[in-house]
Amino acid sequence: MPPARSPRPRPPPKARRKREAMNQQHLDTLRTALTTSQNQLTAELESLQQLSVVTSAEGRELVDEVDRAFAAESMAENNSRAEQIQLLLDNTARALELMSTEGYGQCQDCSEGIPIERLQALPRATRCVPCATRLAA
């Protein structure tokens, strides 16, 4: 009979990485990022709206069926992008509003703190990763 093996020693548990607390410097940096994003998105939305007016005017003048189809497709793409931008603008405005009421950085579903790393990557986030994942599923 072979000798009994002694159990392998278990490695020590991995130390949980301590989450960095949000401070005023983080808030200022994130507010700047949100404001910059808001300005860029607003400019892009205005540009798309101007392009949509031009495309619409051109569409009425086009007699060729292919040209009309191309103009209609272009308008649909512009409208879709404009809707996406408007959603991002709404989310950005909400995040800025939460900053002023001290609700920023709290998950809107579970009320847990959103890690600063997530907010740095996605400043307009209003959900923690687990809640955002559940919502997307």
C-alpha cells in the first residue's frame, strides 16, 4: 500500500484589491470629461441635423430612383446616429445632474458604489457592472 499523500498546501487567498474612494479630484476630472463629451456630442448632433436638412432638400430634387434610394438610406443612417447621440447626451446630462446632488457614483439599481475605475472608463455610467450586465442580458 502506497503511503498516504499529505494534502497540498493551499496558496494564500488572493488579496482583494482595495477600491479607491472617490475624492474631489476624481469628481473634477470626471466632470471635465463629461462636459467635454457633452460639447463634442452636441456639435456632432448639430452637424448631423444640418446634414439631414441638406440631404432632405437634395432628396426632393432627385429624379433618379437610385439617387433617391441612396439619399433615403443616408437620411436613415443620420437619423439613427442622431438618436444614439441624443441618448448619450441624455445620459451625460443625467450624470452631471447626479454630480450636483451627490448621487454620482451610486448604482441606480442596487445603490452600491460604482468603482472609480468604471467611472474613469465610462464617466456617464449609472450602474455597476453586475447590474449593467443583468440589464443587458
